[in-house]
Amino acid sequence: MSSSIISAQEKVIHLDEVIVSSQEESEKAFDQFSNYIAFDDDFKYRYELRKSKLTNKVYYFPDTTIAKTQILKHFKKAARKSDDKDAFVKYFAQKHLHYIDSLEPGTVSGIYNTMRLTTLNGYLDGLVVLGGWD
């Protein structure tokens, strides 16, 4: 009977290692995805949203587990409600979504700029800049 307890404990330890490994891989994948959003000129929000719904990819963080679809929606909503990068970051702090804290400031700024362009306000801001209107 004690051997089954030991093997059960070994499985628990093994599962813990898988979870930790999964978190590390997940955080690395999140960083890569975030850099793609921030720095790729060909990023298409609607395409990525549709693709994320089909794949059901989930990211694991120490304090939360969140789907790629939800991350994209949070990025979009935060960009829509924000007038600058600081307000963008504040949105995540107010919602207790700390996964953005692991990103480099340049990546966060790039995500904000990319996602802002996909919003109506971002589009209108672009028209003002191109048209020279105030």
C-alpha cells in the first residue's frame, strides 16, 4: 500500500514539473505573440481573433490562466479606452491583469500603437494627423 502512495506522490511531483514547464513555455509564447503584435507591420487583428477562436490557445501565468482570444480582446478594449500608453497600462492594473507586467516597455508601447490603429478613435486620430486638422 505504501508503494502506491509513493507512486501517487511521484505523479504529483511530475505533474507539478509539467505545470511549471508549461508556465515557462506559455510565458515565452506570450512574449513572442506580444512582440508579433507590437512590431509586425502586417498584424491583422480580425484575422488573429478568428484564428485564436479556432485554436483555443491558452496561456498560463502564475496568477491566472487566460485564452489568447481574451488577451486580444483586452488589448483591443484597453487601446480603445486609452489616450496614451500610460492609460493603456493602467487599464490592465485596474482589471488585475498582471500578465502585461512581464513585457518590455517598448513591446507594450508597440502593442498599444498597433491596437489603437484598429479602433475608431485610432482611425480618427490618423485622419487628423494626415489632414493636419486640430
